[in-house]
Amino acid sequence: MKLKFTLFSALFLFMITMGFAQKNKESQSIISGKVNINKYHSREDLKNMDKGELLVLYIERIEVIVNILPNIAFATKPGVTMESLGIPETKDNKKALEENIEASDTYFESTIEFQKSILPYSDTSDLIAAILFYESTLKALHTYEDFKKD
């Protein structure tokens, strides 16, 4: 009797373990990382800032653009997954998404490393113009849905 109980218990634990092992991981978001900025600025706002503050703003805007623009055909906001778009979550598709996210992270890190060492030499007026351009690009994302209409 004790042998039957032990075998039944072992079989029960094995089935529960297999049940949990088969659960899929939650779908990964296509857009990850920083996807918005805290404030849009006017030229006058930017002219009143020192160069260090401008460098921080410039880098923040690059981060948002790097995270959103390459994936704009899929989504413009975080939380959209392959599953929610109807893309099959095959092993190859999941791997491709993971590689894309990793490549974006690597690109962003190397870009920021370069920007931090070279960007301080840029002209302040060019830096302001670039920030304004990036901000106008990010504002345009709010109207992206308008372009999807036939």
C-alpha cells in the first residue's frame, strides 16, 4: 500500500512539474526601453539651458527614437507583442525579436558612448536645432495612425 502511495505521489508531482514546464513565457514586447520624453521644449527654453543640460536632452531623444522608429510598422507604443499582432510565436520569430532588441541595445550603447565623448564639441546652436528636430519627429508619432488610413 505504501508503495502505491509513493508511486502515485511521484507520478502526481511529475505531472504537475510537466504542466508548469510547458507554460509559455509571457510574450515579449516589440518595443522596449524608453519610449517617451518628459517635456517638449521651445527654442527659447533650450537657449536658456547650459550645454550639459542640452547634451542630456539630446541623448534622451536619441534613446526614444532608437527604440521606436525601427519598429514603427508594428507599433508606436510599448506593450504590443507578436501575439497581439497575430505573428506566430515560433522559435525563429522569438529569436529574431530577441536579436533585434539586443542589436538595438548594443547600437544605443555604442552611440551614446560616442556621443558623450564627441558631442560636447558640437556647436550649441546645432545641438539646439537637433533637439528641436528630434522633438518634432517624436511629436509626429502622435499622428502616425493618420497615415495608415486608405
